[in-house]
Amino acid sequence: MDAKGRTAVPARYRDALTAMGDDKLVLTTSLDACVVAYPMREWLAFEERLSRKSSFDRNVAMLRRIYVSGAVECEIDKHGRVLVPVSLRKHAGLDKEVLWAGMGRYAELWDRERFDSLCGDFMADEASRAALLDRLSELEL
């Protein structure tokens, strides 16, 4: 990430966006200490699914407060970079070394050290790995 808060969008991700006809990303806070990046089309589909949920459900309301209210539409510049707003950089602790983690329909932006620590700690914890394997088996993945 440069001093202005811009980070290069990985070429493969840019290519996928181009193939989808998207030239914008929606960046938002995550429930984890990272920033979530949605292609515009995927963000609109997410918002549509969320709009069908009860606004009286406290968890849905909290998701809207954290996830939707923090969303910012961002353009990818001619150099393939996106400007991450200060509030989102602060939320995720993004400073210099940023990691893009592909998550299927969206990506996450992490501070590299925090991401490595999170994954390393998880892999070192046998009980966590076993619980994940059990859950993946339940999901038939």
C-alpha cells in the first residue's frame, strides 16, 4: 500500500472483473480485522439477498450497521490500483504490506502480518483444525 492508501488490485482479479463487465469494487468493513472487496455486481446481489431479511432480526440489523453502512464504492485507476478509504484502512490495520485473499465471490484485504498470524495460529491448533474438518464434512465439502 502506498502513502496515499492505494493498493494494486491483483492482475487475475482485475481480469475477472473485466470479464464480468465490472470496473468498480465495493469495499466494506468485515466482522474480522480486514476489508472486504466485492465486484459491484456481487455487492448488489448481496444487498438484494439482505433486503429480504427481517429488519427486526437483531443480527441482520447489526450486519447492516457494520457491513452495509461502511460500504464505499471505489474505482480501479488506470494503473490497476484502488484507493482504500482511511476508515477502512484503520479498521483492518492496513499500512504497508497488504495481502489480497481470494474468497470466491469476493476478496479480503489483510495486513500481511495479521493474516499470516491468524492462519499460523489456526494451523497450530489441532482442536481448531479438527473442528473445521468436522464442519466441512457436515457441509459435504
